Amino acid sequence: MIKKLFGKILIKGFLFIFFIIFSVNAAVLHAQNTAPYLVPRQIYVGDPATLVLPLPAAAQNSADIILTKNDNIPKDPNIDFNRIILERRTIGSRLLIEFTPFAPGTLEFPVIEIGGEFYSGLTVNVNSLLDANSKRLLSGAASALAMPGTALMLYGSMILLVIIILLAVWFIFKGQAVIQKLRIKWKRFRLFAGMSKTEKKLQKALLKGVDKRLILDKLSDEFRVFLSILTGNNCRSMTSSEFECPFLSDFFNKCDGLRFSGAGIDSKDIVKLLFDLHSFLDSKSKEEKAK
């Protein structure tokens, strides 16, 4: 009762964690699709800065397209463009414009062509240290740009951790019983494999001319040990008439009759017993697999 209650509490707790993770992830993705923003947020004349323009997610990831001063980069008398990068990602694309302004006020970027697309209407507000109406403060340190895929890696790791914990809880309550069943199946598989191997050894021994009574003794002893383990009953001390299964009763009756008859033993009789043993093992093995 306590285990069931504890398991329900853990499952509800993990479901709550999943809800929080996906809610935060949705908020992050929404934030990535907002209007353009500056890094750093407040810039002054002569400050190197980056304008980040979030774009819709691409159909597939592709290599970044980078424009430098050696390429067809836009020209502007008040802005020095250092580098323009177009990132296309399935989790959200971005246009990164690295520039240095040389005039205060609201500056509008020229039309930017990159990757077969055009971007216009982009503006930035540049402060001046010489403006009496503005505070004489240096711009703050540039904040780190978010690396594409970081959110996916972070939340993916959290989800993986939760799954591992859930599997551990499942193993505590259910796993031991499952492993015990698998262990029993493995033992029974080895039991059938061992008896089948014995049957083949006896066939080879018969072909090599080994004493037929020794072969029958080995066949009777090994088969009785096999049945004892398979059924959980002591079959080694049972007579042929004590076996409830008609096949087993007839099999051991024939085998014991040949062993203790004192007459010569025909190889065909042993071959017939080995064939019957093979058929029995094959039938029982199929029953085990069906279970």
C-alpha cells in the first residue's frame, strides 16, 4: 500500500516537472521570435554592437551565411558594418548585424541582401557622450549571445534525467519481478538446450559403437534429471508406470525393458527412443516459447 502511494506521488511530481519544463521552453521560443534587439542594449557613438533579428525556424539546418567587408556588405556614411551573419536553424533562425555607429540619434540601416533575402526598416538608437541631456555613462558590457541549440540541449538533458528517474522508480516497483521472470526463462532455455545436446551426443556415441546399455543408462538418467527440473518432481526414483503422461510412461517402459532384458539390443530401438526424445523436446520447447 505504501509503495503504491509513494509511486503515485512520484509520478504526479514528475508530471508537474514536465509541465514546468515545457512551459518554460515555450516561453523561451516565444521570446526568440520577438522584435530586433541590440547587444548591448544601450550603445554610444563608437561602440561596437550587434543587432539581432530573430527569424522564423527554417525547414532544415544549414551552414551560416557570412558577409564581411570583403563581400558585398552595405555601405552607410554613419555606420561601419563589420560583419553580417544569417543563421538558419530548425529551432529558430537569426540575422546578426555587427556594426559600429559614428553618429548619435536614430539610425536606419540600408537594405541588407543576404541569402537571397532582403531586410529593410531596421533602426537603432545611438546615444552620445556629448549630449547634455543624456547621462554621462559608459555602455555596459555586451551580454553573451544565445548559442543556437542551447535551449534544446538544456531541456533535452532535463527530460532525459526525468526519464532516467522514472525508469529507476519503475525498476524499484516492477523491475525486479520482470528480471526474475527473465531469469526463470533463461534457466529453462538452458535446460532444453542441455538435454538437446545430450541427445545429439548419444546419437554420435551409437554411431561410434559405444556399448548400447551404457547409452540407454545415460539416456534414462539424463532424461529423468531433465524432467525433475522441468516439473519440480523427483522423477529419478519413479517407475515407468508412475508417470502420468502416457508418452513418458511408454518411453521409460521401453527404455527400462531394453536395459534390463539381458538380451541383445538392436540399434534401431535406441534410434527410435532418441527420435521420440527429440520430438518431445521440440514439442515442449514450442510450448515454452508460446508462454
